Amino acid sequence: MSASTRPYNEMLDAAGAPRPHCREYYQWLRGQPLEQLARKRAEADALFHRVGITFAVYGEDEGTERLIPFDIVPRILPAAEWTRLERGLRQRVRALNAFIADIYHEQKIGTITSDMCAACAAAADMKSWTSTSMRPASANSKEGLRSPRG
């Protein structure tokens, strides 16, 4: 696999060396026993199941709950990179919340028919969403997206 086709690695550069902003964490992580990492993974999975951080893919084993994909190894970003991402995320959350609010209230955008939504490939995963289950999302890095239960 050439360097241009390899996925981006937040922790390691193209030569396989840890990036400066996560060098200390990389050294710590390398020293952790695999059994301990597996145990922490299992603990996280159990917690996610217990508090309901799951989703269902309708049409595949109807009703089977799956865990939200989660990696116990954090993505460490330099402050300048996070600041840039945060600005973009906040802008997108505001735009999406305004769009959703308009759809369910004033409808200044116009009528969005189910045919229009069905024509959008990305809408296929949203068939089970309802206006009563949706709450505005937050770009607060500690909060993330809210489930219908809060």
C-alpha cells in the first residue's frame, strides 16, 4: 500500500514515528499490557450497553442493538487543529439545527417531500427518526450529540 492510499494516522507519521503532540501518550500506550487494554475495551462496551449508547440498523436483524463505534485510544489533536475543527463543527451544528427547526416549524425553506429525502442516499439511515425524537445537537466537546432520551 502506497503512502498516498494509506489512511491518515493521527498518532503516527508516514514513517511510523509518533507525532510530537502525542509522543508521550504513545510511549505510555506501548507499555500497557494487551490484556489490560482488552479489559478496558470490555468495560467500555459494557458501560455503553448499560447506559444505552447504541443504535439499531433497521432491516438487518430487526431490533438488534449495536454499540456506537468507539475507540478507547483517544485521538490527540494539537490545540490549533482542534480550534479550527471546533469552529467548523459549531457552524455545522448551528446550520443543521436551523434546518431541522425550519422543517418542523416555520418551513421558510419550503416543502421538503419524502420523495426528496428518499432521493438522497444519506437519508436512508434516517428513516427511523421522528420530529418527537429529535433534539438540537450541541457542539460542546463534552456533550456531543444527544439521544432522544436526553
